[in-house]
Amino acid sequence: GAVVSQHPSWVICKSGTSVKIECRSLDFQATTMFWYRQFPKQSLMLMATSNEGSKATYEQGVEKDKFLINHASLTLSTLTVTSAHPEDSSFYICSAISFPWTNTEAFFGQGTRLTVV
Amino acid sequence: GDSVTQMEGPVTLSEEAFLTINCTYTATGYPSLFWYVQYPGEGLQLLLKATKADDKGSNKGFEATYRKETTSFHLEKGSVQVSDSAVYFCALSVGGKLIFGQGTELSVKP
């Protein structure tokens, strides 16, 4: 299957700093990428949908100024957590699909564990 | 709106026991249905999928049948192994966007 690489796999940062997470599709062109957040022992919650070359669409309740998403190319989307605080500590996962979307699987990155201290 | 409901865990079974994890969904239109598995500290892996009613997805001994009449996609395995211990997520796909159930933790004891 297609490969999606997420980097870094874990990061620890100080409160008030910003952290960038990358999501790359290695062997296909990802027209759309999704960003999810997972709290311990909980399900994945969709944060936003990003389409290459356009602004991301955020789910209700997700602060777009806090979670900056950029999808500048067909193989790369980035999520930047700005002015991170301890409550932003979580497991962030991206997924990618390619055009034409045919209602088949999305491919997931391995996730990034963010800890804000 | 669209949603997925799974049976609550944790589910604890002995090796070689039969597994069922219930999943029901609510959706407009005709979604595709998926089961994903997550091992500790890792991302999600697709376990199986079904794209239309009456389709049966299967992989690694796991099976699930897309039942439109009962809006269900229950996961089954005839004989579980210790290595099957993980969290299992049922999901539906709408426009590539996945909506997940709350996950069911499975623990298999030797």
C-alpha cells in the first residue's frame, strides 16, 4: 500500500513555543490530507482537512490560529501548533488520500506524540 | 450527522477464544466502512474494509460484513492470539474523511 511518513514521531517542547509536524506521502500524490488528534484512551477526532494549494477546512471547535495547516505541495502537509500549552499535549495523526477519490482507504502516518512542558 | 458507535471495552479474552466487536453506524448516503487497528504507541493500520452493502472484508483471520439493513459492521475472529491485543476502531468514510468510533481495547491472555 501507499506510504505516509510523519515527522517527528515524538517531540517535547516548552510552553509558549511552536512545533511543526510534517506529513509526507512518499509514493503517491495526496490531493487531500487530514489531521486528527487523539487523547489517551480515546478515539481520533478530525481537526481539519487540507487540500493542496488551498486553505484548510477546520472542524468546529478547532482554533485555526492555533493549529496552522499548510498543504503547499501534493506530497507535503504541515501542522504547526503555535504557542503550545500543556493542554495541547496529545497524539497527532495525519492521513492522506489521492485524487480521484474512490471511496477507498486513507493512508495514515505513524503519528506524532507531542508533550508540552 | 454521521456517526459510529462501538461496543465499549476493554474486552479480555483467552487465546483461541472467539471475538466479536460490535459496530453500528449512522450515515446519509452510502459510506464505505473500515476497521483499523492501533498497537500501543503507533499509528493506525487498516485491517479490513467494505465499500458496499453485503460486502465482506477480511484480513488476518478477521472478518466483517457490511449490513445495510441493520447499519452494522461487526468485527469477528474465530480464534484470537495474544498478538491481536490492540485497540480496534470502526470507521466510516465520507468524502475521504474518516469518522471513527470510540475504539475498543482488546486484551488477549495466554
